[in-house]
Amino acid sequence: MDMEWGLLGPESLPRTRRNRTLGLGSTVRAFNNLAVPGLAGVWYGKQLLLTTLGIAVAEQARNEGFRVTNIEAANAIEALACRHAFESNGWQRELRLRGRIKLQGKTDWSFKKVRQRNFYVVQPMRMAVGQALPALGFVRTDSSLFNAFSCSDSGQAFVQAATREFRPYNGTVLNHLVKWVQGDSRVATETLGNALSPLTPLSEDAKSLLRERLLQGGQESPEYRERRRNALAWVESLRNNLATEPTWQNRPNQIAKQHWSDLRAGAVFFVARKTALDIIDAVEAHLGNQSGIPCLSLQKGLPDTLKRDIDKLKAAASAYLALKYRNPEAQAFCSECTQDDSSSLLRALVKRDSQVLRLVGDDIKPGPVFRGRLVQPGEDDADEESFLAGNLSLPDGISYRVRNLYLFNLDINGELDAWLKTKPEGNEARAGATP
């Protein structure tokens, strides 16, 4: 018997993140890293500051005999920074902030309380930017684990440059936060808030250091360093010539041929992957509209609207295969997506997903993170996909890291605030998706 309900469990269940990789996570990461190596999810400078500061605070606190992990300190400092920023803007949605709903009404801001795992959001910014720290030279590490990072000389210099002008209780921001970790509760100060707030611009010295780190890098290969330099030069040229509308047919002078080939192959692959996820979403919505126990039988045929979506996927996957780009995982996926029988194709997609949907014999049924509706833009994979994609003039499908680098370069040049204020439609889409 196929049991659908009746499982006993706790009174409240944790929300499961819809991180739908389709078994393509390593390929997605590879294409993104070929596009702009070492950037991770960074798109403005304060992300790097808060994460680096968290590591520096944890390291100093441990040296003084207090037990605290890098993750605990970085998450707590990020939560504190967003709290100060929200209080300054009246708790309005803002692209650079997280936790608008989660942080409101909280009164106990002792580190003992804030360090707890459920105090702040499930996906802090730290998770999206941590991998950039060794690549850009802000930390030293022999491990990919965040808790194994220690501040490098460049990381210490960045923290000092970014916080030098702020003196909470006539001390450094670093020392004040170490005292907070050790039990001092005095964190509701305007000076500390301005130092931490993602809405407060970085100092010119800190911006200069960020640009130098983008160019020089840290623990990475010379080839990756050169690719990031070239990508930075390209987005800088776009910043200075807003009328430019780059296309895949016109390789910019700043980008080498192989780099451009990798960017284009990645873009075509991303389009195929996105189309496949759209089909998963469409099936989910179809099941959500059914009465009774949701089920789609592959033996009974597919709805006409779904057939049209599958035709789009076949075309997108065929476009990738036509490039003859050598990536075994991407090639296997796109080969699956070009098979003639649409039911077999959909079966393969559901097997790859197994999160939103699951396959039971010849029936497609709800999976563990099924919602039964179309999700909002940015609601899934929020740490991978950047917002405002349609507001930048870049070739179709290009890695989100190129868009992020464009915005990061705006921030370094002191233009991000003004740019964001001219894009209210993007602000609403992103902020409404991940409060």
C-alpha cells in the first residue's frame, strides 16, 4: 500500500530549503567559477567586511580564552548589522539586508542569544560569500571549512581600513565586538551601527583595498586571477559606456577566446537547466491544482502545455550539444533532455529532482519540498541567482557572477546606492522573495 499521510512527528517541522540541483551542482559551480573565479556570491563590499570581521572577532576571542566558532561570530555580527540597518530605514525591504521578518521585535541582543542557530535567517550572506575569502586573500586556510579560516594580513588590513573611523565607546570596532562575544551587551550604539550597516558605504581606503584584492587575489591559480582581472576590466568598460549592448556574436577585447567560449557554453547550459526547472515548477503547479491526492500518470500522457515546455527544453539542450563543449555532466544532462519520448524525458527530470517531485512507478507525486504553486523569482537557490538580471545589458544567460561583478564594481566606485534607487522593480522582486 502506498501510504501518503499519517506519519507522526514533532509539533513544528523545520522548513526544508528548495535547493534543486538536478544532480548538476558541480557543473553549475564549475561554469560560474570559469566565468568569474573566486567571486562566489559577492556583489557588494560590506558582505566581505562582515564575514571577514566575524572571523577576526572569533579568532581574537578564542585567543583570549573564549569558546566561539567562526560561523557563530560571523552569523551574529551579520544579524547585528542588519538589525542596525533596518532600524535606520524603518524596517523597509532592502536588497542588501536579510532577516526583516526574523529580526523584528527581538529584544535580547546578547551574544549568548544571537549566536543561537535559530536567531537569524537560515541562509545568511556568509554562506554565499565565504568561498571568496581565500580566493581574494582575506583568509589563510588549508581547508574549505569556514570554521578553519583565519584572518590573513590582508583581511586584518581590510577590517582596519573599513572600521578605522568608527570608535564605539572610544575603542575599535573589533575590540568592542570581542567584548560583546565575551558578554558585554552594549551594541545598540549609532557608531557601531554605522560601522556594520550594509547601507553605510565603505571608506575609500577599504574600497581601494577591495579593488587590489580583486586584481591580486590569494589562494588561486594565475589563470583564475587573470580571468577575474579581465572580467573586471570588461564590466568597468560597460560602466563607462552604458549604451553598449554586448552580444555573444561580439567578444569584448578584454576577454580571451577560451574565456569567452566558457562563458557562452555556460550560458547555453544555464538556459537548458533553467528550462528544466521551469518544467518541474509547471508539474508542481499542475499537481497543486488537482483535487484529492495529487498525481500525474505518465501512462496517460502529458498535458499539452507541458508538451510545449518540453519542446523548449529539447531545443535548449540541443543548442548546448551543438557547441560540442567538453563537460561530461552537462553533456549527459542535455542528452537526456533531447530524447524523443517526452514521457521518458520527464521521468528522467523527476528522478534528477526527487525534491519537489518524486516518481512512484509511472506516477509523478509530490516530493518532500512540494508546495503546489509557482514560486516567486529568487525564492529558490537564492544564494546562486542574483537579482535585477533584466536590468543589466549583458549577453543572454550569462553567469550570475558577471552581473554580481558589475554591481560590485559599482560599489567600489561609489555608485551602487544611486544605481539601486533607479531599479525599484528589481528591489521589490528580490526583497519580497527572501525576507
